[in-house]
Amino acid sequence: MFLADLLVVFAVTAVVVFVFGRAQIPSVIGLLVSGVLVGPYGLSLVDDVESVELLAEIGVVVLLFTVGLEISLSRLMVMLPLMAQVGLPQIAGTTLLVAAVTWWHLGSLPEAIFAGLLVAMSSTAIVLKILADKGQTGTPPGRIAVAVLLLQDLLVVVAMLAVPLLAAAAGVSPPATETGAAHGSHAEPLVANPLLAVLIGFVVVAAVLVAGRKLIPWVLHEVVRLRNRELFLIVLVLICLGTAAITAKVGLSLALGAFLAGLALSESEYGHQAFAEVLPFRDTLASLFFVSVGMLLDISFVASHLGLVSLVVAGIVLTKLLVTAVPAAISGFPLRTSLIAGGTIAQVGEFSFVLGSRGQEVGLLAAADYQAFLAAAVLTMAATPVVTSLLPRLCDRLARSRRFGRLFHEPPPPSGRELADHVVIAGFGVNGRNLAAALTEFGVPHVILELNPETVRRERATGLDIRYGDCTRVAILEHAGIAQARAYVVAISDPASARRSVRVARDLAPDTQILIRTEYLAEVEELRLLGADVVVPAEFETALSIFERVLGIYDVPEETIDDLVDDLRLENYGFLRGGGRRLALRPDGTPDLFDQLGTCRIPPRSVVEGHSIGDLGIRAATGVTIIAVRRAGQLIRNPGADFQLEAGDEVSFVGSRDERAAANQLLAMTLSE
């Protein structure tokens, strides 16, 4: 029963990955080991291996779809120089070197070239996972590795189309019976003529890219307008699997079609949200891919051919490391960067399994050679986390030595074009719009996240960096560069989403300042506990605004009003932070700022008559601050300490209820009392 097999796979994988995690061993190795344990060459815990492999192939499809979403066509254009300088020499050099070494064994040049193509491909899945886990995607070695991997993925089109041509040149025919496990499926092409198939393949690739730029964004725009997340996800799956099926039908791989769909979709305003929606499926299904790769490893074959397999693994790793490092160093990269980039992609890739399966079908690989290839490929994948961990340490040790120090000295990397020291704004309502306008005026870089598709499309047309995305999703905030941002402003009207966004942002960016607007004063404390640095309650600020305008009616000086508002804001917010004094509250719990304002008319024979404000020490004695005095219809604003009070003066002041009561008692006291 397939469900029982799947349960066994996930149970064993969970235990193995947990144990490996406690031992600080990368999870990719744990996934491969899990596959070995449950597979037909291990404990044979899984009966329906083909169904697991089918799910794993879907995982590769989803993985490459997200890879395309992350890379984007604009990023592809930026990477073209690296592809030409490092990627092409790496692929050509690996193919030719492996072909030269294996020619004598395989017996014909076409078969040797095919073996070279198998080794030339590297694992996009493993490399991107390792780079993401270590946060090194944007580093110089990471950029080199991603550029080379991207070119390899694109050239899979050529490699897949070259298989029947190589088979024809070698004069081989398909074996009578299928031998060895074949990973992945391959649809029968519509066209038997290889040259015509090549032409049709390139036409399909171009059509997918054009549709991705024109048709797919329009479809998604209409879907998003309905605000139906389930429909959005269904359409994404349809685009991903539909494109993969089309490319497979014309003789290309499923994964390539998914990659092209993601690449085309990445330029639309919905690319980031699409990535966030697909991400959970990618992680789960891609894990199955690594498990299925482990299932292919025949432990008995490795044990009986340990010397040969070890030699092949070492040869592949060293060859790919050097063939990548040499052109990178020639292109001007430091030696340390070049070697680390080479070590990062020094493994056989997942596309090689698809190529190998296709090559076995047409007779380019014998059964024994295919099993040797599988063993070497899986072991190079398992060795990648170890190589990527040890190689930088080795380079650093050589950099500290006298003999090799100058060779491995690496200058500080130039500043990249990635977002940094910017502001991320969630929500493009009135507050978000005004903030964005102010930041634009002062030249502050900023990114806006918005869920209204009409707003996103309209504002993007004006050149604004606004992206369709849910600010509560980790992937969306990561794409906006939350960890590198100086500030994150949450200006959305949904309280539940705002709270979740603050919590997610704080986990992703411990050092970023988080500011949030909320409707009610009562929510301030909770938001601060969730990680917000500054919380602005709308009802409190509204009351302050009215307070300012009322004082303006009484011609109170602007500087005095500003000082008073600052004091009131400090007192109220200080209380919410655990210090300071609280303003008077109305029964509903909101601050009564008008209750802070008091007036008193000085009666005849008052004890304060003829005395100055300074002599009386009114602020020290009562705590109030006199802000204005009206005398004979004339308003004296902000009277100084030497201002003398007279009978009939109407004195305006601010303070708490008790302070105002004390001031009234003092000012109204007469000599008869």
C-alpha cells in the first residue's frame, strides 16, 4: 500500500535527519542515508518504489519551478558574463576531460561524450539548499555557483536533445530488457527526427518565456482580483505542471519546463507571492527526491567495487573543482573564491539521473556502467556538504601560512546591488503611501508590500518598487530583504496579520527597527512584546492632534504646543514601556487629553495679585504649566517668569486633575481667607 510506504519513508527520514541534526551533519546527507535504509538495496522497507520516485520527480519539478522564480530573467541577464566566463569553460572542460578518460573503456567517442555530459551537470537542489542554509547565495562563490548551475540547467535542453544524436552516431540500440533502476520518467517525444526535435524544443522554450511575460501575468491578475488564495495556488500548480508536461511531450525534461515557467513568472508582480505559496510543497517533495536518490544506491555494488567507486568519486570531485576554479581565477576572482565555488558544484546533478535513464534506454550506457554511475553520483552528492565545510577552512589555513598566504589573500568583496539599509513598508494605504512619498523625497531606498493587485500594477508602472505579497509570510519578507533593512514599517489595517507580521519579522531580523501603526492604545503592550520597537496608536495620536488644534484656537504659541505634545506623548508612551506617569483616562480606557487643560479667573484681592509667576513658584507648588493669560481681551502667550498677575486675569494651564485642583486653589485664594 502506497500510503503505508510513504509513512515508512517519512518516519525513517524524520528519525535519521533528527539524529544527523544533533550530530551537526547536514540534513541532505540524512535524506540520502534514509533512502539507502528504506530502499531495495537496504532494508527493503518500501515495496512501491516507483510511486515514491514519481512523487520525488514531482518534487524536482516544484524545486526547479521555485528556482526559476528566484532567479528571474533580469537576474539571468546580469549573470550572462559569469555564465560565459566560468559556466561554458566548466561544462566544456568537464565533458572533454571525462570523455578523454572514458573513451578507452566505453569504446566509442559518442558514448564517452555522453559520459562527460552526465558528469558535467551539478546538483541545483543540493547546492541551493546548502547556500541558503549558510546564507551564502549572495557571496562571490555563491554567485559563481548559481551562474554555472543556471547555465547547466539551460543546457539540459541541448543535452536531452543530443541523446538520440549520440546514440545514432555510436551505432547503439536500446537493450532488449530494462536493466537497473531508472530514476525518473521520460515522455515519448512527438517527433522522431532529432534535428526537427531540436528546432521544436527551442520553439517551445521561446513560447513558454513569451507566455510567461504576456499571458501568465494577465491570468494571475484576474485570479488575484478574486482574493481567493486556494484558486491562486491551483492556478500556480496548473502553470507549473502544465508547462512541465508540454516540454516533456516534445522530448525535453519535466523539470526544465517547470524551471522555464518559474523563470518567466518571476518578472511579474506576483512572483514573490507565488514563491511563498509553493515553498512548503517544495521543501517536502524535494526531500523525497533526495530519499529516492538514496534508494538507487546499491550498497553491495559499492562494497564489491569499492576501489573503482572511490576512484571515480575522487576523480569527479577534483575534476569539477579544478575545471570551475581555473576559469574563475582567470576571470579575476581570488583563488580562495574560485576554489570554494568549484568545491560547491563538484558533484553530479539531479538532471544527470534523467539523462542517465534516457541514455540507458537508447543503449548509450550498459547496466554495469549505469550502476557505477549511480553509486558515484550519490556519493558525490553526499560528499558535497563535507567538501563545502572543509574547503573554506583549508583555504583560510593556507592563507595564514607564509608560503601560500599571498595566493589565498582575498580583498574585501565590493558592495553588491542587493537591497541593504532600506525601509520595508507593509501596506500601501494612506500611511504607507505618505511614508513612501517622504522616503522618495529624501532618497531613502524602500520596498513596499501590498496585497491589492490593482494598486501593485498601477504603482509599478510609475517605477515604484512595490511587490505583491503577504507580509506575514517568511519568504515574502526575505525577498524584501528584511534582514538587511534598517526599518520595517507595518501599516496594514488587519490587527491579526499585523501582529503575525511583527513576530515573523522579528524572528528574521533581530536588529531591524520595527514600527507599527495600531488602532487602539490597548494593543501597544502586546505589539511591543511581539517585537515592535515603536508602536503608534491611532486613537492617541488623533487625540493629540485635536488637542493641538484646540490650543491653537486659544493662540497658544506653536513652540509651547509642541513642547506640551512632546511631554504628553512621552508621559503616555513612557507609561506603556513601564515608566513615567499615565494620563487621565476616560471610562472607556482612552486618554482624556482635554481633561489636562484648566483655566482660572483671578478674583479681586487674590493673594497672587501683583506677584510674578516666578515669585509664586506656581509650577513647583502645584505642578501645572501656565500656557496663556487673557487680560482685558488681550491674550498674552507663554508668559515668562517675571510676568505679574492681576485681578481679572484668566489663566490657562495644563496638568493632572490634582495639579489643576491645587492651581485653582492657589489662584482663587483671596486675602480675606
